[in-house]
Amino acid sequence: MPRGLYQTPDTKKTEYKKYLDRSGVHDALTKVLVGLYEEPDRPVNAIDYIKKHLGGQPGLGAEDKMKKENEDMKTKIKELENSIGDLRRQMIKEDDVGATLLRQMNT
């Protein structure tokens, strides 16, 4: 068997470590684990702590995250629609006031 096609387990391990270093995984995990170690009060669930500090939401799967995000967006859309309605009503009032002032100035 040619030498270049076969990788020893040590070579595979070394390549994988390089991959983790290049992608930033090693640093991110190290920071989170150091943070967990330095916590004065140990969290009840270390996995949730790690998920939270790596950017995930503890206890939520991908589907749950999307559902929550969807609900948050629906709420935001309602708020924005209400703001648009308020601004339209305000513009109508201001147009009415402006028209009244013009009529008064012309008389």
C-alpha cells in the first residue's frame, strides 16, 4: 500500500486538532470551560451553562429555537404594525391641522 494513502491514528488525531484550532473551536471551548471553572457558584446543569455561553439556548432543540424565534418575530411585526397605524393617525391629524390653518389664513 502506498504511504500517502494510509494515515496513522496519530496523524488523523493531529489533523483533527489542527482543524479544531483553525476553526476556533478549541479556543471557544477553552474559554467556556475556564469560565465554568471560575464560576463562584457552580451551575446546576453544566451542559446548559456551556450551551448558553457558546451561543445556544439551554434546553432548546433546533425546532424549539425556530418556534421561539417565529413567535418573537410575530410579536415584533404586531408592534411595528401598531406603530405604523399610530404614525398614520398622527399624520392625518397634522394634515387636518395644517388644512385648518391654511383656511384661516385665507379668510
